[in-house]
Amino acid sequence: MGGNSVRGEGTHGRVEHAGELGWDESLYENGASGASGGSAANEEKSGEPGGSGASRAPGGSGASGGSGAAGDSDTPGEPAAAGSGHRRGGPRKRGRRKHRVLRWSAITLAVLILGTATAGYLYYQHLNGNIRKGDRSAGGSDARKTAPNAQGQTPLNILLIGSDSRNSDENVKLGGAKDSRGSDPHADVQMLLHVSADRKNASVVSIPRDTRVDIPACKDTETKKASAPVNTVINEALGRGGAGCVLDTWEKLTGIYIDHWMMVDFAGVVAISDAVGGADVCVKQNIDDHPTKAQPGGSHLHLTAGKHTVKGEQALQWLRTRHAFGSDIGRSEAQHMYMNSVIRNLKDQNAFTDTGRLMDIAETATKALKVSSELGFKQLFDLGMELKDIPMDRINMLTMPRLPDPKDPDAHVVPDSAKADALWAMLRDDKPLDRKDDPKPATPEASKGPAAAAPDSLAVSVVNGTGTDGRAPAKGRASAVVDALRAKGFKKVATGSSAPAATSEVDYPTAAGAQGKADAESVAAALGLPTSAVKASDVKGLTLVVGADWRSGDTYPKQDPKANDPLKDTESVNGADKGACMEVYAPYRF
């Protein structure tokens, strides 16, 4: 990208002043640039003789005679003759010459502005044209988008997919396994990036590729291939319905609405790694991830113990290593270390404010990524700008809590429902995994809201939502909770229609405001639900949803503290941790 202009589709030309023009949305509106340039020229034209802004000679009107003093003469040292007109003619010619210079300068400036803005627009369109797209969903997306917070902000959830596709010469060269060419790709890397609504924290959660889950019915809109629902390992979802099927599978598992997906293959990883300058990684022992009798294949990563900067093909080797890191779980941890380092390095190098560097990265990334159809270059750029403002110590990455798969404990895992469900609930509720934003316990002095209405005056609808994760609803749950509320003095209580919910909550109409919240909190307190279970919603009246986390008992069960701390006892990596270092499995040391 050494040039100062766009040289054509697929080139690496740089737009001069792109930091000022290339990222400004207003320049991409039809006619905006042209109107701006035209008005500049028209304003100068209005100053021509005969126009409303006619030029005037310096020092006077240019229309009347002077005293004939020597200082007014057009010729140095020679006084002008009285009434000769020479004094009037000289300054007027100078004024016309000056006006012509100003007019041509204005026209030139207008052309430059128009040309540069057009170049910026064309380059913006060029970057958009680089991006390959696919449908967001394969037909099985049914999660609800999180409601905006009080400031009208919503969280952002993006599914990051790494494909093992070997359907190109470059990917076969980088990934090996020539016999796999032409076969269905697998999504061996799957991570959910959650950016909070206020953009103050971010979380990344990986699911191991060999996690057995329910994959819904999917239809690949590109190949027209339709697949029936199946219970199998999650990395098969990509081959059953494309990236949209992977998104649908995640939504079914987590209940989290996912806004977009991004997918990259082996060659894309290498290109992006070079563009961002690689990442700093660390191994505690010498590592050589080579084929063995027990485990054929391998990434061929070869490093001495200590810290290294990996980029290009070596970065791909790092991201693919699993045998030497013990398992897919170790590989996820190494990938998190890599991602944190990339973000940290870009911040330290002020890359987010370096126009040339940003455009180099943009050119590479837009060619390397495939994204869901509603994403464009602007959204990708905005995401980068939002991530740069999140403190590194508020970025947390971890792998989903899991247990050995009862059907194949040596090869597969399943979600640890107690811990994983708590994790998904935190992300659905836009709660930071580090819990730094947890509200302090309320005190009588701090409570200034209205008092709750008397229990016997509150109408409450109770809904049985215990039927989730493929389990049938617990029979009679709504009726049992209705009886429990009546025993607490709530007389106007009735059951409502069933609606599956992973966690229990008390919803109140948004329009009810502070009074509605106070009333809902009184219902929650009567049954032992935490205040975090109280939510404003589009319900018509107070609604208690008995979720899958409360399948028995008259009061809400006390929660395991570990279930509310997803970063404890997991392979978590904090963005500010520069000392993270991977343990190397003994057979792969040298």
C-alpha cells in the first residue's frame, strides 16, 4: 500500500488523507461530495464583476477618482494625472487578476475535495467488495435479541468460526490432509465474542470442537443442502448447513441471540496474522508438535521454551496445536492467549489511530474473512474502534465448562449444565464475567424508590418454563409456585402459558417504571429469587417465569457460588495477563 490513490480493484493503493475522509460516513452518501465541491466553486463565481460580490480595489471603492497623490500612482515614483483614469484602471486590473487567481484556486480546491472524497468512497466500496458473505442463519435461529438498556444500548454477540476447509491449493498446503480436499469442512474453532452494551467489557467463550450437542435442522442457502436435526459433535454443524447452521446450533445451546458470524480458513489466518504483526506467545518447555504413532498429524510448531512472537504460518501452527498442549481444551487456551496478545499489541502500537496501518489491515481482513450478510466494512471498522476502548483487564476469555460425554467419555465432552447454563445466563443478561460491575448490596439509606404495593393487591401470572435442553417440563411447577405465593399473601395469582426458560425471572411491564420494579422485587423476595432476576419486559403484567434452574421446591434454590463465578476453576485468560505461558505435554518436548 505504498501509493496515495486507489489504483483499481484488488490493489493495495492508499487513499491520501483517508483517516480524515475514508472513515467518514457522510462522504459515502450519494451526492454529498459533489454538492460540497460545487458549492465552493459557485461561491467564488458569485464574486465576478457584475455579480453580487463584485471585486473592489484595495484601499478604496475602485469606482471614484482620488487626489492624485504620488502614493496612489500605478507607476512607482510617478504621480497620476488628475482625472486621467490611470489611478482607477491600474488597481482594477490588479483586482481582476487577483480575483481570477482566487477563483481558479477555489475551483482547484473544489476539484481536489471532490476527487479525494470520491477516491475515499471508491476505496470504501472496494473494501466492501472484498468481503465474501453468507446468510446469518440456516433456518433454525430462534433466540430473542436482548432488549436495550436504559441508554438504548444493546450488547453485541459475534460468532467467530475457524474452518478446516482444504478446498484450495493454499489451504491444502497449509493444512495438509490432501485426501480431505472436497469433503465437508469442519468448524474446529468456535468462539463467541460478547461485547457489553456499554462497550466497557468483553468476553470470549470457546466450545471444544468435540462437544456433543443438538444440531437443529439446517439448510445451506449456497449449496441448497438440507440436513435433519441430529445429536453429534458441534464441529459438524458447518458441513451440515454452513456458518449459519453453526450460529443456529449455538443459539439453541445457549439461548443467546447472536448478531453476526465471521469465518476464516487457514490461508486467511496466515494473511491476517502478517497484517497485524503477529502475537507474543509463551511455552514453558521446548515444543515440537510432530506426528507420533499414537497421534498422527500435528501442527509442526517448533519453539524453544520462553516467549516468542509468532506470525504468518507459524501463527497458524500455534493456533492449530492441540496434541502438544494436551487436548482441544489446551488449544483453546493457547488461542485465547494469542487473541489477547494481538489486541494488546495493536493498542500498544497505536495501530487503531494509524491510518496507513489500519488500511493495510482492512485490505487484508476484508479479503480473508467471510461474514454474515448484514455485515459490511463499516460494521467491521466500528467493532475495531469499540474494542480499542475496552481496558485489557476487562477482556476475559475462557472455555465452556464441560463433562466427559457418557456415550464416549474418551473422545467427546458435553456441557456441564449447571455451570454452563449459569455462564450463558450471564451473557444473556449482559453481565461481565469478571463481576466487577456487580451492584453493591442495597441499604435502607440508598433505597429511594417507591414502596411495593400490598401483596394481596398484586396480580401475578406464573409460567412454567422448566422444559429446556431437551427435557420435558416439570409437571405442576406453575401451580406449585402459585400455591407458594398465595401462602405469602399474594391473592391474585394464576397460571399462564408455558414458555421455556433456562433461568427463572420476574418480569414487569417496562411502562410500569419504578413502581413496577418495586412490585416485582417484592414477588422475587417472597420466593427467594435474587434481585437480578427482576427484569423490565414487554409483558402486560407481573409475570413470574419458573425456569429450568428451579424444577422443584416452593422457594428458589440457593445457588452454588462457583456457578456464579464462571472464571473460577476454568481455563480463563485475562487480557492484561502478559505472563500467561502454555504447559507442553511431555511427549512433544525436545
